[in-house]
Amino acid sequence: MYAVRKKVHDPTRCSLKKLCSLVTDYSYPYEDLAELIEDKGYEECVEGNVEAAIEELAHLSAFFERMENKNEENTRDLADIYLLTGEFCQVAERFVESIEWFKKAIVVDDSYDVPYHSLAMSYLSLGDTENAIKSLEQEIAVSPGNYYTYLLLADMYEKQCRYDQVEEILRNLLARDSDNIQALHKLITHYKKRNPDLDVELLRRRLIHADKELVKLDLVIWTYHMCEEERFEEALHFLSERECECPRISIIHILKAHIYGCMGQYVKKRNELKQFRKLNQGREEFMRNTFDEFAGIFGERARASMQRKLSVTKLTSR
């Protein structure tokens, strides 16, 4: 541990260089300035000064490298600085260089899960799927509670036709989080692709009745499986309640429009699409993003059908 001198500056008004010097001259501990250093560093990167930002972090990391008798806090600070340097390299698309920084962070603190994930993202950017998978597997070994990483690994195993590992990683996640909507959906989808005759009704029932607050993607997944069960009225009732609670979530109108289409109620379908367009102010990029989320679960045919109907709705509403 190092002694900290009296704080004599307002850090929020300091440059990245000054912020780093406030740490190296013992005016502030690193953790007090870490967020500001990150913000100022990214600001430099956005302005095209990546090299300058990396250079300042190099001075900071050298300070901690020279420190004798480092405690756990100092070690994590150094790992954080290496990690941030790697992230700045990612911003500059210098992925090979970023990998070296992330590896340094892992060497310094191999129990820190974040560098493993960042390392995987750099490997993916270079098309090195195998090393990306190994990095994510190490991340889970270090921090088994990072549920998003299980889902990411399942997708990567799927692309590599490693089907046994797809099932294994999803079951491992469900052993930790039994009501994980996305994991249940991926497992159902996996079984339907690999063994169409397999009965997935128990898994689907488990998904539909999961004790979870349905956030955006979970809501899309839940609606999809309600449609598979042809429980259209129940789904509409639930979605209408969510619409009252969260009137700005425009994908609810896409989901309701799809259900009305399944029920042959095309006037109501058209009205939902009008509401969807209105909420998005007709902005194509906003609507496209929402349709991407919808298609990710319902498929491209469902998206194409909905978008054709939306185009007709646009013409008739003029």
C-alpha cells in the first residue's frame, strides 16, 4: 500500500495526463480516479489520439510495476490499467496488440474475469474462433456467474457443430439459473434441430411459466413459445398489460401484430403496425433494429411478412 498525499486538485477538470500524474505523485489512489481516467482516455481515442492515451497509461502501469510489496488492490489496479490499454487498442482496431495487453492483465491477476472476455472479443475480431472459445471457457472457470458468456459460448459451439458442448453449456447454465429464458429457448431450438421428434413440451412449459421479469428479448422469446402453443389470447392479454406498464416499448406492437396475423384478424394487425410506426416516428433505422430483434427469434420469413405488411400500412396511411 502507498501513502496518499493531500488532495489539491479537482480531478473532474483534469486532462488524462494530469489524472495519471495525480496517481503517480500520490495525490489520489487509482481507484478514486479510475472512472475519470477511463472516460478521459476514451475521449482521447474518439478524437483520434489513441497513441497519446496509450502512452499515458504506459506511464501509469510503469508506476505500479515498480511498486514494491504490492497488495491485492495494487495488483488489481495494474490489471485494470493493462485491460484499459487493451481496450484502447481495440478501439483503434489494433487487435493483435490488444491481445498482448489482455494477456498481461491475466498474468498479473488470473482471477480477474473481465480480461478473459475482452481477450475473446479480440480473437473473434481476428477470426480466431478456437482461441476465443478457450478464453470464454476460462472466463467461466474464473467466474461461473457470468451467464451471458454461457449463451455466447453456446452460439459459438453451434457454429462449429460441437453439438454435445452446446447441450452441456446450456444445461450448466440452467443448473445455476433454472429459469433462464434464453438458455431454455436455445436448448429447445437445439433439440428441435438435432432431433425433431424429441418432445420439448416440458422445456417449453418451463419457459412459459418461468418466474422471471420479462425484459425485451425474454418477452420476444416468451411470445414466440406462446404462439407455438397457440395460446394467442393469453399472450395478447399479457402483452396488453405490458403495453400499459411500458408504453414506449415498440416491439410489443410487432408481437401483437404477429399474433393477430396468426388469428386472421388483419385489421387489428394493421392497427398494431401503425402504432409501431408512430412510436418509432417512421425512422427506418429504429424500425429495422426492432425487426432484427424480432427476426432473431421468429425467423426471417416472419420478418419479411411483417415488413411487407408495414410497407402497405405506410402507403394506406398517407
